[in-house]
Amino acid sequence: MRRTVLLKLALVVCASALPLLPATAPAVTNICFVGDSFVTNETITFPLRAWMQQKFGNASVGLVTMNAVDVTPNSVTNVRTGSWTDYQTNATGLNAAYTRNYTDNGTITLNGSAFAGTQFVIHYLGQVSGGTFSYAVDGGTATHVDTSASTGYQTVTAGGFTNGPHTLVISMVPPAAANGVLIYGVSAESPAGVRVHRIGHSGMEAADFAAMDQSIWQAGLHALGCNITILQFGTNEKWHNKNPADMIPALTTLIASAKTANPGSAVMLIAPWDNTILAAYNMGQYEASVQTAAGTNAFMNMYQTMGPPPVNIARNYYADSNPYVHPDTAGGQAWAYQIFKYLLRGPLPR
């Protein structure tokens, strides 16, 4: 019942909403949502994507990350064979994680009803002594990509397809190379509407992203064409007893990188809701640091908007207990609805 009410309420808001972007906005709006498990487990991003696409059009699911620890977007299937190794500790790249294959065998198959679009953009690392992979769509002719042909963050596009679900197969090509093949992810793209890209994974802090090679991260954000970058951090900082003040320089770095990657784009910071984690600092202190870092950029205070833990426990909005931390399906929808309303107010500051 709660889910039905939220969906109906969202439709009512849509009927009289202001435009997301100015009249000069591009045909596609890419929302790059950066954070931790709150972002990548789809409880928030799935309803947000659904509502935004219902209002502005479906430009497909966007980034599908390759690291197996990441939750695959709803209605997308990711099946791997062979010797792929996942990296997420001290990793680099768009998602602070990637998968790598040093052998001459192995495949990644992506499909499902949400893996749809007219083109699919493979994000990978070009490197000296890199290996070769091929890609093919719907059993068509395979195209080979030599990752040693160039260095740095790279993309290759398989395009020209009818707008709908497709199957993409990435395959290792012999011989094996010293540095193997490193894949960051694949973006499924349709030509008009909104995409909500999920960036990050469980346990991430703002400082983890800030510590990465920012030139690589900027290249990834630029490749996605982020019109709006959302940064949502604070929960893991509390879990790990980090000083809230230390978030400010990290978030400042990420804001600068997002704007360098896509000049003229908007950045929005979200302070997460409260939880029952026992720590040296409280979520109000992390909220204050997030707001300070936001400066003149857009800021959402989910810490106040969603209310204290007893309220959300009574609403059955938590997926876990002792401590109460992550939103369940209903909590995620309530969270996404607040973001949805905020975005519909009109253009964000730039």
C-alpha cells in the first residue's frame, strides 16, 4: 500500500512540475549518483530513475558496473565466465572498482529487459602491455579492441541498434598480455530522456573517491556526460568513526572534479538520514560538514527531512536493525521521492 501511495503521489507532482533543466538542456539528462551502498543497492536509485523517466523520458539504465560486489541494476543480468578478478580496495576509475582478466579466456554477458538502448558504451583502461577484448551485440560480428593502442580512460561504442533490449558479450581475445584487460563498466543508452547512473559501492567514503586519481575519475564522469552529479556521503564516515570535518576537503575535491569533468553542470550534495550506529560523532555533525562543503551548490538535508530513527523504525523504513542503517524498499522509495521533488523545483545552481 505504501508503495502504491508514493507512486500515485509522484504522478500528481509530475503533472505540475517545473522542468528539470532549462529549455536549452540537451535531449538527454545524465544524473550521476555517487555514494555507497545506499546508492548502489537500487532501493533509492530504482524508484528515482523510474519517476524521472516517467516524467522526462527513458534514456535507459545507464552505467552497469562490472565489479561483482556491486548490485546489478534491476532487470539487468550480468553473467561472467573465465578468470575475472574484482578490485575495489585502493582501486581507481569511475566507480572506484573494476574487473580485470590477465588470461586469454573469459566472457561477460549483459542482457535483460532494462539493458536496452540504441547504443552501449564500454568503459575500459588503455594501458601499455594491455590485452585485447572483443564485443558483439545479439550474436553479431565481433569487434576487437586492443587496449594497448592508447593509454588512460577509454570508451568504445557499439551503436546503431533499434531502441530496445539487447545482449552484449565481451570476450577475451588471445594471446594473453602482461597487464590484461581492465573493464570499468558498460553504459546502456537510449537517445532521449533521463539516465540515473549509479557510481560507488558498499563501504565507500567521500575520502575514498577523493584519494583516487582525479584525472581518471573526471574522464569517467565526462564520458557519462553528467549534467547533474549527486554526492551522498556520511553514513560510512560515522560507521568508521571519522572526524566529520575531514569530509569537507574530500567533498570539495569531488565537487571540483565533477565541474571540471563537465563544465556548466550542477552538483548536489545530500546528507543521509540518521541511524543507530554507536560512534564518537552523531549524524548531525556529518550533516553540518556536508552542508558546509556544498557551499553555493544544491544541498538536501535528508537528516532532517526523513526524521530520527524512532520515526523511521515505526514506518518500517529500515532494512536492518541493531543498528538501523539502510533503507528497505519502502524507505528507499520515500528517500527517492524527496530527491524527485527537489529536482522538479527547477534548474539547480551551477
